[in-house]
Amino acid sequence: MDEIVLHTKDLAVGYGGKAVLRDVVFSVRGGELLTLVGPNGAGKSTILKTLARQLAPVAGTVYLGGEDLAPMRENALARRLSIVTTERVRAERMTCADVVAMGRYPYTGRLGVLSEADKRIVDETMALVRVTELAGRDFARVSDGQRQRVLLARAICQEPEALLLDEPTSFLDVRYKLEFLTTLQTLARQRRIAVVMSLHEPECAARVSDTVLCVRDGAVDRVGKPAEILTSAYIETLYGMEQGSYDAFFGGAGDRSFFQNRGCGSFPCHKGVEEAEFNCLFCYCPLYALGDRCGGSFHYTEKGVKSCVDCAFPHRRANYERLLARWPELAELTKRKQDGV
């Protein structure tokens, strides 16, 4: 079993010496993913900022590899811990490869000149995160999903022991959200990196996490395995929802059965892939093909890409036939795909 990489003791986090959360106690081993879940404003980002040493602990200690994080030199810390946030990275006239290469700066010295070994690590990391084809593209002109993968590559390029991510899927549509979390989980396992992140969606947390830490009302409410904690009833309590509303809307925390567009001529292109990892948006949700008329409370990203991150539609397989009956053009699209048109 991997050793504990990141852990806390008697930790209280907050601002200006005033605690927002107390008794934040957890440990993460190499290769494990710990996810912070809870309502907006509960303190998830405050915990991450304290772990990243952007905020001083109000009380207690954060340990990295058994060492107190507080006195570590900046450069030494950057070689051991990396961060991916939702803040927009300003990278004027920088290619995606340039941004990934920034992850090597803790190793390059003051001049920031990459050695051949550094360049090889940049190339290898971009290949691992599947962004090699973006290497020469302007970072400011790629999609939100591509940008997040590039930033993940930059963080991995630091060769960290621990990785912190603050709501990394916030601006991603369904396809990129699934791709990003699957890639993150794979990299954590392969590189034995201890990952701590916050997520809006309890369904995603349940899918990829080894442990979830739930915060609400100024306290850590529960810590444990997602299958044991993230029940429909508890999610309703955690987010202050009306009893029974979660099951009515999403089909229950344990129901991860997405639509299956069995009329698609390419079905099952995802044979052997678990349903929660489907990337084809038409298979995932036939309403996607309706564009602006889908009614799912979507939004468009600044690049004009339709994002389903805010979708409020109950994506349950039981609804599939009803959707095709209500929108005949969806059935026609299905038929055209099947006929190869």
C-alpha cells in the first residue's frame, strides 16, 4: 500500500484568523483521489487554498510527505505539489506547449531555460494527457475542455507528489467533463499522485473518488467512501434539498444508467466501456441534437461551444423512448444515422 502523501492534523481554515471550518482531518495516499463536496460557500475552496499555502491555517498543520508544509521553500514546494484552479490563466502569445513547459520552471533555475530532459518530460506529459496535437496552438484560442487538459498537463509536468484541483470541470460540457475526470483518475493511478479536488456534482465525485469529504454549516459533516456516503437521502441533506427531490430529478445517486441510442449506426462504438465513460453526446443525450430547443438550461462557452454543465434535465434511460416520441426529428436523426446518411 502506498504511503500517506498529504494529511492534516487539527486543521482549522479561514480568513484573517477567523475559522470558517474546524476539525478538517483527512489523509490521502499516493494514487488516491479525495473529493470535497458540499454547497457553494461551504468552505471547499478555503480548504484547498490552505493546502496550497495560499492561506495560512487558522490552527493545526498540513503535512506533505510527513513534513510540515508551512516552512517549505517555495521552489521545493513547487516540485512536490501542483495546483489546477478555475481562474483564467493569462497566457498572451503562448502556445499550449509553452504553458505545459511552465511546469518545469521549478527545475530550470532563474533563467527558465529547459534542458533536453525537461523538453522530453514536456513532450511525454502532453502525450499522456492527449494534448500533443495542441502543442503549437495559441493557448488563448483553444476550447475550455482543451484548456483544462493543457493545465492538467502543466501540473503533471511538475512531477508532483500531490495535486490540488479547485472545481476543474466547472466550465466543461459533458464530453470534456467525462474525458477530464477519466484522464485525471488514470494519471493519479499511474503516477501514484495524491489528488485532492472539489467538485460541484456528487455523481462525478461518486464515479472517480476513493474518498469524499462533505462540508456544510461550518463543519466537516462526513468523510468516507462515496458508495457509503453519497446516498440520495444524504445528498438532499447536504445540499438542503426537499426530501425525495433528488431521486425524482436524477433517478437516485446509485442510478448511473445513461441513455443508449441503440438506433445509431455506430452503436455500440463504446462496447466494453462502462456507461459512465460514454463520450458520444448523441448517445448520452439525444436532446443535444436539438440545439437551442433542448430545454436543459445549458449555456454557451465564450468560444461558442454548447455546454451542458448546467443541464437540469433528468437523464434517465427510461425517458429515452418518450423523448423520441415527443420530438419526431430525433427519431429521424436516429434513422438517418442508422442508414448511414
